Amino acid sequence: MAERMLLRDSTRERLLQMITSASAARSVYLPSERRLAEELGVSRDTLRVALEDLEREGLITREQGRGTRILAAKRPEVGTIAVVFGSPAISRSAQTEMLTLIEGVATALGRRGVPSVFCFSSGFVCDALGTGPTDTPESFAQILTKRFAGALLFEWMDAVAVATRLDEAGFPYVVGNLEEHADVRSVRVDVENMGRRAAELMASCGYRRALCLIGRRARYWFQQFVSGFEGAWSGEVAWVECPAVEDEARRAIACAMRGGSRPDVIFAYSDERTLGAMEALREEDVAVPGDVGLIGYGGANPRVREMEVAVFREPTAEIGREAVRMLTTLCLGETVERTCIVQVPFVPGRTLIA
């Protein structure tokens, strides 16, 4: 499945290059699907999925009997977009994820020729927007509505409060990677389905005693994961709340491995928890995956990739791409879904029994 998604993404990127070249040459149509599939070296099914993605983004339209027409160069202009992030991330993994998100959003906006202002906000303090500690969700929203044509709000704890005010004002906005329960226009990760798939994967490998290393279980994000996991898991499971810090995760796993009912598989939410778990298992002389299997979530940290950990890869680029699609559609006066659900790709690794 992961290989199919990677092939689809690479096909999509190559098609984007073709669209850019064709637009520059003032071509109106792409070659036929048969010829495109041959040039790209992919199946017609893979090509069609990639074309559907580009059509959903408004870059092309497929016309019966005529072919695939390029729309990118003909889109109406969109005004300047504000792209607001929370405080810069501290951990290496979080920094990598944020940089991937920023790059993805900037690329998607650039391909549409949409001008933008990127800024970071700590609370409501944002130098780029001229806001300070006395600002409120209302005043922050007012600044956005006066100065911009739309707003993308990412990884920011006050995003929902501001989005609610923008909703009331009828102003175009999208909250990216929403991890709480709120009725705002957003892009969300299908966490419940990921939990279900993680449980099914563990069961298919013959595991029976799972330990899940997560954040605060009371958070909506983890409630969804727990719901999906427990609905598909028939074995034992222990839920361990742990900060996303390697040392904290290492201590938590070391304690679990010395207990009475040792797990035979571990799920670690975040690269930091994954790395901490791997270190603890090494210190306890536990073979991976011979004695204990391991699945992570994230995959941005180079060390996780070097260890070839089996991971559910955080769909950072997809989140940014879908958020840009939704917002530009809104800014053009068209209707768009209230919520976009993004699936999480699984990348096989050497930490699970084959």
C-alpha cells in the first residue's frame, strides 16, 4: 500500500512538471492517457488516481472525447493569503515536520500563483502582523479580515478560537492538521482508521500483548486512536501516557519490560517516543522484532528512517496541499467541503515480524 502511495505521489509530481511545461508553451491539453502512462512508465490505474488528485485541486479538467485540459494558467487571481503557524518547534522531528509542511504549503501556493505572508504566532503575539499580548481572538481575526483574502492556520493552539471568529465573519480560512474536536473548516488526519489499521497489522503478525505509548489520553486525537484500536484488537493492551521526550519514553518502556506481563509489540506515537522505545529495548537486551515488534508514528526523524522502523508516516505534505486546495477554492467564491480527511500511509520496516 505504501509503495502504491509513493508511486502515485511521484506520478503526480511528474504530471505537475508536465503541466508547468505545457502552460509555458501555451499548450491547452496534455497527451492522451495511454501516451502519458507510457511516458511515465506507470499503469493506467496509477495515472488516473494522480489525474483525479490534480483535477480535485483545480489544475486540470478531463473532457469526454477531447482529453485532459490544463486550467492552471487560467485560474482567476487570489489575493494575498496569511499563513499562520504556532511557535517554532523545539524537537528535531517536530522541526523537520514543520519545515516539510511549510515547504509543501509554499509550493502549492506558488503553483497557483497565490501571494502569501508566512508568520509565527506565540499566543496572539505575531510581529509580522503587528499583534501583541493584549490582542484577543476577535482582534486577531479582525486584522486577518482587513489585510488578507484568506488565512491558513497551522499547528497553533489558538487556531480554533480565531477560526470561530472568522467563521462568523464569513471569511475564507482553513485550519490545518486539527487535533481537537471543533466545528471549524479543517484538514484532519484519520486517526481512528490508523488505530484500526495498527491493531489489524499487529494481529496479522501474531502479536497478542500490545503496549501503546501515547500522549494524554483525554485529548481528542488520542481518543480517536484508542477507539479505532480497541475496536479491532482482541488481545491485551496497556495504554501508557508519556511526554514526547526520548528519555521519558525510554524509562516508560524499560519499566514495562521489567513488569509481569511484558508486551510483545509496541506502538509509539511520535519519533521521540519511538527512539526512546528502541533505546530501552536495546538496554534491556530485547531483540527487535524477534522478541518485541515496534510500530511508530511520524517518520520525519532521520534516525527513525536509518533504523528502518515500521511507521505510519505523518501525512504532513498532504495536509498542507489539501489545506491550500480548500482555501484557494473558497477565495474564488466556490463551495468546498467543511472537513477534509487525510489518510495515513504505512511504511513497512524491519521492526515487525514479516
